[in-house]
Amino acid sequence: MRDLRTRWSFWCLLLMVLTALFGGRLFDAPPEREVAAPFSKPLWIDRDLPPTKELRLTADAPSLRVDWRFAPPSRFSIRIDSSAGESGRFVEWRKPGALAPLRLAPLKAGFEADGRDIAFKRSLGLPPFGDASASLFSEQGEYELSLSGEGDFDGSVVVKLEGGRWGVLGTDQRGRDIAALFVAGVRVSLIVGIFATLLATFLGTSLGLASGYLGGWVDSILMRIVDLLLSIPLLPVLMALAALWGKGLWQLVLILSIFSWMGTARTVRALVLTLRDAPYIEGLRGLGAPSGYILRKHLLPETFPVLLATMTLGVPGAILSEAGLSFLGLSDPRVISWGRMLHEAHSFGAFTAGAWWMLLPPGLGIALLCLVFLDLGKFLEERVDPRLRKGVRP
Amino acid sequence: MNYWGRRIAGALLVLGLVLALNFLLFRLMPGDPVASIVDPRFSPEAKEQLRRVYGLDKPLPVQFVLYVKSTLSFDFGISFLTGRPVMDELRSRVPNTAILLGTSLLLSAALGTWLGIKAALRRGSLLERCVLWSGALSFSFPSFFIQLLLLMLFASMIPIFPLRGTLSVPPPPGGAALLVDYLRHMALPVLSLVLLGFGGWAIYVRNLTVKILGEDFILMARARGLPRKNILRGHVFRTMLPPLLTIFLLSLPGIVSGAVITETVFSLHGVGRFLLEAVTGHDYPAAGAAFFLLSLLTVACNLLSDLLYGVADPRVRLERGNR
């Protein structure tokens, strides 16, 4: 087992598990928080697009200059916090090269406006359609935000400019950070993949042991059930069960494991069939050992090495099934998973927005996790059966 | 009972179990099935009337017999959502699903077999490595991710293919224009299924061919001086046929499941998406019907492959007992 350390998949899995456990701490906000404009591109794409910015006027800094070298921001909003009421003063906005500043808003406590408000656009003398930010940021150069008139000002004016770029991986249709969602999704895939396979292995092992050791009618009934379950289309059954039994994470684990124990049962049964008539088992039976004892102490341990490999190779199936069900929209909408992210990308306009950055992280994440488990499974299989190793001929 | 009889009996048994499962799945769910269509303000008499219309007032075994009778005559009742007979809804969708699955299955099988044999004949070549990689990728990448990527690339960024649907809205007039429009909509789904399907198929064929090429009878055929073409066609391909039919059989349930995903990604008017809409909309008659049709398709294809196996490999007909 020591050369496990030389496998890339081992380190990759370790990283994923650590991410699932502690990844949430990398972000200040919970993943479902809306942090920026919808469909913001990743920061490292398109440098002409503006980043998200916040301009703040306070008593200490009653005016500030912005050097703007980008396209207009995709959203513009202004909020005024002050204890004073009507003061007759204004928040002003001076475009580069303009002589007179534009009166943006009255300096009034509790004033709030958004670039999409029709009343706000009318007060600026702009057409009622579109976002005001396009005409407020019509040029590139140095802009100035200031207060008109004289006197003290207690409170703050906050102008929020939501850019078209945000974070490492951009944002989704609701403006949530995709990097945070991605990290939150690792956990669901790992939980479902590992626990569904554990449960399925448990089911498959017990039924396979019973079928192989007892034989007779138990065997034929169990193998008939295996044949039946293998011949019905799996996904429609899973869909129906997910819709009927509820969409929770643990219900999903249960449903997936009920329909994926068949392969393990067959493997264990075949193994037990070859061992059942081995001389040492026959000897034990001759000595009067009860069936339960033989099964527990001699047959079960024999299956462990094989089980370890089949179990690891079974995890990708569970991960892909969970992703498929979530993609079809049959998962709990409150639980963030990679399948769910792809579902939202598909049904909430990522295609019309051309938002490819919503597709790649979850899809590649699923594929990477599956490859990791496939590689680990292959490694374990080679341990169990050294003939499978490269260059070794039987 | 002979081989054919046993196979048909087996298929009928599976069909019976599917019917039972289908019946139980949509009856034993929590809550009253009528509850979803009954307004709480309805009078008790009206509720009773509705229960009678759907046959829910009779005991469970009687319901089951009635259910089997109506299902086998393809009478699936009335959809809760649309209020129209489920069969009418399905009739327009079955051809789309059949064309989608049939075309892609045939294409990927043909391409996979051809590439697999080629790869086995040229061991260690670039072609063989490509085949092995494409197979590994199609095992680990979720099918809908590949399809979404294709859709993003070829319908959104480079708009060669339409983004959604089976026909344009409104559909173009005239037979030829309609056909072209239909083909344009079906091209990307079929292409994606072929792309996802041929890799696994090619790997399987390659492994089979490599094994067969090492057999003594191939050496013998070579020693007799038979032309390469004849060896490939008469010896290699003929020996490969029965196991190929088996893998065809085993891949069918997965392909039918794939129809749900594919039709959802490309918003096609097919049985798979109908099932999804019925399941999410708690439309039990519709969901039951779609589920039954998909299972029927699987069982029928299984039986067909079994029977073909009997023709291709006459030895199995002599074997006694179960598979």
C-alpha cells in the first residue's frame, strides 16, 4: 500500500476531501449569497470589462475621482445614509472634460436609486429604457463624484458599480460566486458517491453471500431479481422514486444504493461459489461449524480485497447518477451540487448569455472526481490481482 | 420448453414484474392521488365521483387487474396536467425518440466496430491510443456535460444548429423544408449520442478482436493462405457477432435512460422529456405510461437480441436450463 503515495489520484482525492471539509472558509460569504451582477465573467477574461467597485463619500472625503478605462458597468446603484433630512444639496457627477457636473441625486437621508429605475432615469433626463450606467459612463477618463454646496455632512453616499467581471470563476444567473458554489458542490458529490456505494456494497455483499452459500431457491430468486433490476431502465425508476420519496440528500443516497447493489452481489456470489466446496470449508462443516460462523469468519474476509476494488470502481456510477438526477432538476433546490449548477445553467439562460464559465467548473469537477475514483479502483484491483499490473504476464 | 419458448417466457415474466412495479410505484406513494386534482372545496360526493372515474374506489387487486387490462390495450387514461388522453400526447412523441435512439445507436455501433477492428489490427498506433482515450473519456464524463458543451459551442457561440426543440416555431411550410428543419434540429442530439457511444463500443470490439486474432483457427486460416479480407469477414467478424449482440443487449437500458437526458438538454419533443415533465408535475397517469413504454422498449429489444443470439450462435439453443 505504500506506493499509494505515488498515485496522482490519491493526492487529488485528499485535496478534494480537504476542500469539502474546509473549503467554505476560503470565502467570506456563504455560497448562496448574491455577490455581483448576474453572469459576470471571471476576472481574468476580457480586461475591458469593468470590475465590481464601490465608491463611498463620507464627511472626511466629500469628493473623489475615478479613473475609468473600461466599458460601462453592468449595474449602477446609489444609496445615501445620513441623519440629516432635506438639505438642498446634491450628489454630483462630472464626466471627463465636461464643464458642468450632472446632478445625480438630492442629498437626502434614505435616498436609494438603481440604474434601472425609470423615475431615476427621468430625473437625469435619460430615455426610460436601458440602464442609466451606459450614459453615466459614456466615456473613458477621469470622473468625479462630489457633493454640491458647502457645509458639514454626516453619513455616507455609497455608489455601487457592478462590473461584468467578478472573482476567479465569475457569477451565475443570480449573481452568486461560482467558485464558492463549486467548492460547496464537492461535498455533495463526495457524500452521495461514497455513502451510496458503501450502502450498496453492504446490500450486495449480504445478498451475494446468502445467494452463493445457501443456493437453492434463495439463489434462484435473488438472481432473478438481479436480472430484472439489470434489465429495467434505471434512470426512469430513479426519477420516479426521487419525485415520490422526496428530494433530500439522504433519500437520494438510499434510492441510489437500492438500485446499484447487483454487480457486487454477482461478484460475491461467484466468489462464494468457488469457495463453498473448498476442502477447508468442507472440513469446517464436517466439524459442525454453523453456517453463520463459516460465513462470518471465513467467507466474508475472503471477499474483502475484491470488495475494496469494486467499491471504489462503483463510486463514479453513484456520482454520475446523482449528477444526472440533479441535472434533471430532481434534487433539493436548496442543496448546492454540481449537477444542480448544470441544471441552473441549462434552464436559466446561460446559453443565451453565452456563459460558458457556468458549465465548465461543475462538469470538469464531476469528471475529475470520477477519474480519481477510477484510477484508485484500478490501483486497488492491481493490488488484489497482481496479474493485471502492466508488464506482468500470467 | 425449447430455447425460443424459454426466452419469450422470460421476457413475459419481466414485463409482468415491470407492470407490477409500475402499478405499485404510482399507487403506494404517500398521499391520495386524487388530492392533487381535487380542490378542497369540492363536495364529498364530487370527490367520490372522481375516485370512481379513476377507479380508485375498488380494492387493490381489482385495481391491478383493471390497470393491466387497460395498459396492455395502450389505454393510459387521462393526463392530470393537460386533461387529454395520455396516448394522444405520446403518439406524437414516440417517433422522435425512436429516430433519435435508433439512428445514434446504429451509427455509433457501426463507427465503433469499424474503429475497434482497425485499432486491433494496428496495435500501438496513434489510432489505437485515440480509441482507448475516447472510451475512457466517455466512461467518466457525464453525458449531459458533453452535450451541454456541444450545445454551447455549436448552437450558442457558433450558431450552426438550433438551440432547442424538434422543429422551428412556427414550422416552415412544405414537405422538403420541414424535413430539412427537422434534420437540422436532430443533428446535434444524434451527433452527441454517437460521440458519447462509439468509444465504449470501439474498446470492446478492439479487445474482442485482439483476443480472436490470437486464436488457433486464425493462424490456421492464415496458413491456408486465405486473403486478409476473408479472414476478417468470415472468421473474425463472424466469431465476434454473438458477444456483440450481448453487449448491445446490455447497453439498451442505459441508452433508454440517456433519452431522458438528451431530450432534456436539447428540449426535444420525445417520450423521455415527457416522462420528466410528468414526474416533476406529479402527473401519475402520464408518468406511468411513459415508464411503461420505455420498459416495454427495453424488454422488446432484450428479447430481440436474445432471439438474434440464438440465430447467430446456434450452440446456445442446445443449452439446458436458465442463462
